[in-house]
Amino acid sequence: MSNIRSALRALVMALFVAGPAFAAEITVEPVTVTDWKAVYGRIETRDRVPARARLGGTLTILTVAEGDRVDSGAQLARVVDEKLDFQLRAVDARLQAAESRLENARTELTRGEELLQRGVTTAQRLDALRTEVSVITNEIAAARAERHVIEQQVAEGDVFAPLGGVVLDVPVTEGAVVTPGQTIATMGGGGVFLRLAVPERHAGAMEEGDDIQIEGPDGARTGTLAKVYPLIENGRVIADVEVGGLSERYVDARVLVRLPVGEHQAILIPRDAVITRSGLDFVRVTEGGEAILRSVVVGPAHDRDGTAMVHILTGLQPGDVVVSGDE
């Protein structure tokens, strides 16, 4: 019985150690690996400008809602101040009265010129009539200028989009009373980018132009660190990341971003060189011209020039020869 058990044990060991035809031998050497810091970035528009009311009054028309896309200069709302209509009527009444007085003064001036030719009136009286015509003419000009000012105030009740883009926020509703300078809608345009808030201990490792890994709902992509702001706010460094094809559907959405914050030496081997059996990871190495299995602890995965690699935390030393191949 003991002989049978010994034979079976030898057979199992032989099957465990035996491997396929070796595909390649790799001499283990430390390589430089980038340390990545996972943070969340926020999608923001390049330009965020409020469309403000220039006139105080009642908001009678509101043509946009959150999410609408508008062109630059499009009308968003209208504010009406009813007092301006009464002021226009008062100016129009003054104009009519002044025009009637002007017509009468011109008639008197014409009659005075005829009387002066007959020697019935004096030149002093004629000068007074001419002065009266000039005064009334100037009064009419002043009233018309005042009317233009009021008309401009009425026109300033229209609220226009300061730029083309998407409407991010509309904090008012129709019928609301607004004041001059109050925000009617907030516009976002000029494209989108990622804004990061990174702990200040990583500030020295961040350089403009670094490649940034972004993990979004539509897959992973690469961006470029475009700008690092010098002002640290609440212990965090603010930075902007340029990303091509970033979705503009949601503004202020959070996206997982990985930043390069340092480097270290690590042992990397191809992923297919790792053999997993019974929940343990092994690597086939050559010692004394023979291939043996050595237990290893596998770390994070890496991509090196399109090849799937894994970081070996323990079990291998520089100079070891690893045999990779299909099991």
C-alpha cells in the first residue's frame, strides 16, 4: 500500500511540475513604473456666464429652461417696467404741447416780420419772437431726447444670451419681480474640460503636459494636464485636463481620473507567464537548467507597449529567468 501511495505522489508531482514546450525565456530586470493617484475630476464648461437683467420690473416672458441649447444673442426673457409706459405718455403730451406752442410762435414771428416792414412794430419785439421760437424748438429737442432714453430703457428689458451654448441654470420663473443685475439664466459654452482638485502633497509631481488616464462610462481614454493653478484652496491643487470627445451632456459630473504622482522600480512579467492553481499563483523559472514552479504574489496589472504585464510583489529577484508560454 505504501508503494502505491508513493507512486501516486510521484505522479502528482510530475504532473504539477511538468509544463508545455517553452515559448520564451525572460530574464527578470527591474523597470520604472509610474505611480498613479486616483481622484475624481469634474466636467466643467470653459465659459460660464450669467445672463443678467438690465432693467428692474416684472419678468413677463421666459423662453428657456435648463438644458436648452441657444445661440449667442438669442432672446432668453423679457422684463417689463410699467412705469416707463406712463413716462412715455407724459413725454408725448409735452411734445404735443410744445409743437403747438412752436407753431403759434412761428406764426407770430411771421406776422412780426410783416409789421416790421410796415414800420408798425419794433426790431426788439421781433427779436423776442425769434428767441421764443428758438426756446420752444430746444424744448422739443430735449423732450425727444428724453423719449429716446426711455425707449432705450424699455428695450433693455430684453435679456439676451451672452454666448452660445447650453443653459445650465434658470433661477427665476415668469411673473417674478427682478432687479437690475439679477441673474436670469446661467450659460455654459466654449466646450468642456475636466477640473481636478488634488491633495497638495502631490503638487510637486504634477507638470503641465503629463498624460492623464480617465475612466468614463464610455470607456478609458487619455487626457493632457493643461494647466496647474498656483493658488492652493483648502489643501488642494486645482488643475485642468484637456480631453478630446468629452461628453457635454452633463456639467459638473464626476469622472474617475488617475494622475501620475511618482515613479518606482518594479518587477514586471507577462501576464501569461503566471500560472494559477488552487487559488495560488506560480511562475515557472529555470534553476540549474531545470524548470521549476515558484510561488509568487501578484500585484497590479500594467500595459507595456500593448503587452499585458503584472507586477510581481514577492517571489522573484532580479536575474531570475522566467519561462512564459501557454499552459
